[in-house]
Amino acid sequence: MDSSDRIANPWGPRTPYAPGSPWPVRTDMHLAEGITEEDVERWAQSASVLHSNGDAMDIAVRGGRIVGVRGRAVDRVNRGRLGPKDLYGWQANHAPDRLTRPLVRENGRLVETDWDTAMARVVSRTRHLLDERGPGAVGFYTSGQLFLEEYYTLAVLAHAGIGTSHLDGNTRLCTATAAEALKESFGSDGQPGSYEDVDHADTIALFGHNVAETQTVLWMRMLDRLEGADPPRLVCVDPRSTPVARRADVHLAPRPGTNVALLNALLHEIIRTGRTDRAYIEAHTVGFDELASRVERCTPAWAAGICDVPAAQIERAAEILGDARRLLSTVLQGVYQSHQASAAAVQVNNLHLVRGMLGRPGCGLLQMNGQPTAQNTRECGADGDLPGFRNWQNDQHVAELARIWNVEPDRIPHHGPPTHAMQIFRYAEQGSLGMLWITGTNPAVSLPELARIRSILAQERLFVVVQDLFLTETAQLADVVLPAATWGEKTGTFTNTDRTVHLSEKAVEPPGEARPDLNIFLDFAARMDFRDKDGGPLIGWHDPEGAFAAWQRCSAGRPCDYTGLSHDRLRGGSGIQWPCTEEAFDGTARLHSDGFAHAHPDVCESYGKDLVTGATVTPVEYRSLNPDGKAVIKAAEYLPPHEDTSPDHPLQLITGRTVYHFHTRTKTGRVPELNAAAPDVWAEISPAEAAAQGLSDGDLVQVTTPRGAIRARLRTTAVRDGVVFVPFHYGYWDTPAGFRPADDVPGRAANETTITDWDPVSKQPLYKTAAARLTLVSRRDAPRSGTVDGSDGTAGSGA
Amino acid sequence: MSGIGITLRALHDGERDLEHDLLAAAERHRTEHEFHHVATDVARWSREHATRLARIGPGHGVELSGPRDHSSPGALAALREKAAEALGRRPGTGLLLLHDLRELHLAAVRNSLHWEMLAQAAQAARDQPLLDLVSACHPQTLRQMRWTNTMIKVLSPQLLTSV
């Protein structure tokens, strides 16, 4: 296999290494056809924005255009490596259909206009709604792909400028459960572990985390350990036979929606066999007794009946987890987007707490993110939380924020939790929200139950502003479209899953009149004339460095302290992990090395929630449960999924991703190599399931749920029997109908079929717990060329 | 009938009603997705409570029927669901949701007070099986109360000021 063809071989060649030694450097590079390193005029420092791993790279520039990328060998995250999306994805910047001028809706059609006209419309509608109906009529829905400086500016203008609590990011779909699980167990958001834990671990457990496709470079690190001396043992929980599952010592493939039952059985076994660290539990946690009694009857045999996994396999997995001396666990969408998301993610935290496996090399916990800058959405408060992981129920925290912004505390809405994305759309549906400003995301493809979402966005009474690179499905439904600059066309910082902050520099000019998101927000704030309590401007900065400095002041003393960082410090070397202060100037590899200070009642971001109902715990209750600030061990009972199979809908539908695409293909679908690798939607079932229905590979099938249907080519793979998998990336921008399925024919967006249901704790929508049926539309026609058939072990998500 | 028997009956009937009311409200507010799903989940607790109360009843001189049969949703339920879909786009429906949440909360409080009475009586009478039952069930009633209270807190600002 040609190792430079990173479509055929997404992970490239191996550089094996032994435990405790540094991960060797391997520099990956891809330049445009005919360009060599000598032809490159300039390299601009950056990092990846097509997944959450934060792979550092330099952008090659020649003649004012991006001509390729090269991994940064000096960086702690990737040591020079890049994944296929990063190697090829930069080409999307130059796609011919980039938005270059603002658009406004005139007589039902979007027409080009100038910035003044477009912004005047946005400002006049905002003012009108604020006067007539108050701040509760205005909502913002942002992304996991902007930069820190942009999120913080947006958070200040929404919280203290408009005064609305209707602010969220599409991080709600990818990483809300990670944040919530960390708050529940450790009092505050903040990733405990570090990627260096891969270098030290003797056991790695992946819960619903197909790392080989979602974070290819992190999988390269794990593969290099697996190929080196004294490799770690691998435990994989996934209903699909992923590349991770195929390398695992134990692969558990539970029925979708039963993670809590499985995890409770694993905890049962670990407690029953005495593989707990009593001294650690005593010193650092509260709640162990409740967990022990909750899981007392959750035997492997009990869980086997619910999860349809052999009890002996559960026992074997518990033995490996229980015998580990340096355990690294990672968690992603198989948990976060499934039934009882937060309750299950919290049980993985509990596994580490009862085994005392946190805060030391190799003893790591990574509640992963999906998107590149999701961490910043969370810490800056663009997900609606108060910036700097402050607690809306703690008046001292609100007062502190009011001092930083120089406003009265009552100007910052804190009478309740922030409004999450799904509820914002509900308020729009029901009519109490009059304006929705969407930045850098595509809900008309990514949210569940798309017919409903389209009908909400298309309402006459809802004023929709969309700020994006392309005329996405969502933008086609907007009243005003603002053309945005993207990665490589603006400067800012962002933070990956393991808290590593990177600088991303402007390499080239944005196309036409497109502007950085930061400039658009600053322009809006200036036009709205937001003032502080002394009459000065609420937002006093004018550029990325000014925004970064303002954020540093806001982060000071909080768990995500950035005071030791600056754009200058991040230039040239490796990314740095927060908290980074004068005392911890080189950053902080692991949190919780000496206790759980962030869980103290005076410090914590959240007092927690009921893991079944989502009801908030009061400050008084939290203080009496956890007066000294220890980790909270929270038990949860298993509940049956809200939508189970029936004779009409005998299969369980789960959606997911392929290594070649990001989100709704807005960028990756415009990259020739990536598009060719996975050009269209498919549906995956097991060979046994296909045989039972008389179906074969390549047949055109229809997947139907109570919400709707899609059509896709069938692939048979080693997925669990009774499960159908559909990748969610595919929408309609590259089809004749533009933003929806063609008339009278089922579409291809997986979310036509998904259920509107979310985890009541994290509010993350559940994309992996619905019932469906699969029927034949037509037999496979003549073999198609140019498509990947999914049988070679690397293609699409069949891998 | 003893005082404990009378209280068991009152609580049993209260749990039966609460299960029914939660499920009916869940149907009525299908377009309020979180309410719909969680109401269905916590209705299961009331059903279990009614079952367990019926089991312990005879020992205290009361025959209790246990939870209602709801094998088929019925025409009325289907009608309620249809009405919910149609009303989901009208702001006024939000007020109806707040009204339902208030009633559900009050019903849970009433049940909670009965659990409290039984807990006290069980301790005084050193009735361990009854005390075990209360210890197992009362926390779930308190969770029903906290949930309805949280939902009211979260939804009121929008539904009362922006409509």
C-alpha cells in the first residue's frame, strides 16, 4: 500500500514506542500538485479544525493562496502527524462557491447586498424585538468551529449586551455530555487527562469511541503503543466492529441504549472482587456507599439479559479494568448521543474514582469532544453557561462576572439554567422566539427530525440570520446571510480535547467581502451601542489579541486559567495545556493530581443534577453532601430506552461518522479526495440481518422510522444483528432541491429519521436510540465506479 | 381499619392517580419533548409504588387494587396526541404546560407527605417491612417533586414574559 495515499491508509506508517518513552516524531505533509517545499513562500502556524484532536500544522502559502499543510513536529499533540481530513481539507477554502457578499431576502429570494444594508436589517430587527418583547425573543446558535476570541465576544454581547439566556452552540450535539459528566463528578468542566497518558497506560478502554475515525492521530498514538514493546491491553465498547474493536482484547457490543446497565455491571464486578482503592475513595470522594448499593444487584448475568452481551465477556472486561495499574479511558458519541447519556458517562468517571486512577501518568480520563473548538464554546460561555466555568446559582460568581464586565449583576441573566439548543428551537416553534442568529453551523442537516427543523426555520414569524462560508441548507432558509472568513483567513486561538491551546494565524485574505466572525460580532456590538454601567463601551476590544486579553481577565483564578498564555507565547513552539498561570507557566498536564479543589461549594461550576430527571440540586443540598470539595460518586439506575423496537420497526437505528467527512460536509464535501472517498450515504447492517431479509450489498434500501425515511445503498458489515447504522453527514446542498429532499422521494439526510429526544441532564440529542425498519427499493445495478465499497477495512465508516 | 391502613390507601390512590396524570400530561404535551419523555419515565416510579403498596396492604387490613391497567392507549389518548401536535405551535399552550406541572407537583407533594406519615408511624410501631418500603420509594417521590419544580423554574420566564 502506498503510505502517502492517506485515503487508502488514513493512519500512515507506524512508529512503535515503548511505555514511558516519548512518542517519536513523524512529519506528514501534503502540497498541491506540482508544488514542492522549496516553492512555498511562507508557512503560517495553525492547528486542525476538522476534528477535536488539535493537530498542529503549518499552512503553506504561495502567491496569496493556500497550497498545502505540514504537521508541526514540535507539538505535543501530534508530533508532526496529520489525518486525511487535515492533509486534504484546506482545499475547501478555495471552493468556487464561497460566499463573498452578504445576502438579504427580498420577495422570497436571497439577493446580494452590501454589509451596511445587511447589518442594518439585523440591528433593526433586534431593536424591534427587544422593545416589543424583551431579550427572551432573541436567540443565538453557534458552533464548535469558531475561535476562542469570537466565542468570548459573542458570550459577552449575548449575556450582558442583549441580556438573553438563549445562547448555545452545536457543541450541544457533540460534547454537552462530556461537560455535564465532568461537572457532575468533579464539580466543574475541565478534562482530567492528557494525551501523554497514552504513552504510560497499561490498559486503554474506549467507551463508544471509534477513535480510528474520529481522532485519527490519537489512534496513531495508540497503534504505535500496540506495535511497540509491552503494549497496553485494549477494551472496546461499541455495537460496530470498528478498527478499535478489531484490535481489542475484549470487544463488548451492547444493544444500543443499554450503556448504563453494562457500566453498572462492570462496577458491580470491580466492587465485588475488591478491586477498589479504599484509601483513595475515603480521602477523595463522597457517595461510594450509594454506588455500591445501587450496583449490588447489577450482576453480569443481569446485564447480559439487557445488553445482549455474554456475561463471561463482561466479567473478562471487568477483570482487565480491575487489574489495570495505569488505566486510560476515553468516551465519545456511543455514550454521549445514546440513551441515558450523562448517567453512563458519569459511571466511567466512577470507574476511575473507585480505582483511584486519576491525576497520575497513564491514569487518565478523556471525556472527548467532537469538534475542534468545542472546549472554547464551553469555557467562554458560548454554550450559554457563564464564562470561566462560573456557576449561575452562585451569586458570588455572578457578582465577579459583573465586576469584570462593569455591569450591574442583574444585567446578566442567571435566574435559571441557560436555554439549550433543542429548547431554543422549541421556543422558535412555539412562537416566543422571534430571531435566531446561527453562526458556523447547519441545523437543517444536523439536528434530529429534519422536517420539523425545516418547518421551524421557514416560519415567516422567525427572523433567521446565518453566518457561514457557504450557502448551506440552513443559509437557504435564512432572512440574512453573512459571509464569514474561516481558518487560515483570520487569527485566533483554540483549545483541543486535552486542554491544549493553539494559535492559528491568518495565512491568506478571505474571499470577496467575507469577514472574520469576530469582526461581525464587534460590528454588531458597535451598532447596538452596548454600554457598561459607566457609559463606556461594553466590549472595548477591536482585534483578536484584545479579545484574548479580555478573556484572560475573565479566566483568572478559574479552572481554565489562561493568564500565563498570549498569542506571542503560543507562536513558534508547541501548544500549551491550561490552566497556564505564572505559577504553572508550562501549563498543566493533568487535573486532580492533588484532590478536587474545583468541586468545593464556593468554586464549583455546578451543584449537579438528578441523573434521571435532570432536576437541579440546590446549593444547600450540595453543601451538605460535599462540604469539603471532593469528587462526587453518583449512581444511576438503568431505564429502558424511550423508543424501543416493535414489529413495525424491528431494527435499532444509530447514526455516526466516517473518517473522510466532518459535520455536514460543508468543507469536506468540497474536497476532491475526501468527497470521492465517501460520496454518498449508505446504510449498514450485519450479513445475517441482510440474509434474513434477502438483501445484498449495493441494494438500494429505504430506512423508515416514525419521523420519516431515507434511501441509501446497503453495506453489510460486522455490526450487531438488529442494528442499522447510517452516517449523518449527507444533506442536500449538492442536490437539485438544495436544502431538502426532492419532492415525493425520500431524502438522504440521516436526520430525516432521528427522534426528537435528548438527555435530560446534558440536553444532548439522542442520535443512537431510535427504532426503524429497512425495506428493499431496488436491486443493486451494474457495479458503480469511483466509489468505495467498504469491504477493504479502511473505507468509509465501514472501517 | 387502622390509621396506617387508611394512610396506605390514601397514598396508594395518590400514586395511582399520579401515574395516570403523568401519562396523560405526557400525551397532551408531546411537542414538549423533554417533558413528554421524563414524565413517562417518572410515571414508572408511581406505578411501582402502587404495586408495592398493594402488596403490603393486606398486612395492614386493606385490600388495594394496585396500578391501573393501561394496556392500550385508546382512542382518547390518540385524540390527545393529535391535539397536542396541532397546539404545539401556539404560545398559549405553554401556559397549559405550566398549569399541568403545578398540579403534578402538588400531587407529588401530597404523596410525599403520606410517605412521611408512614415513615414516622413505621418507626414508632417498629414495623421494619413498612420502613423498608418507605425508604425505597419516598426518595423517588421527592425526585418527582424536584423535577416538576425545576421544569417550572426553567420554563416560567419564557412562557410568562415572552408570549
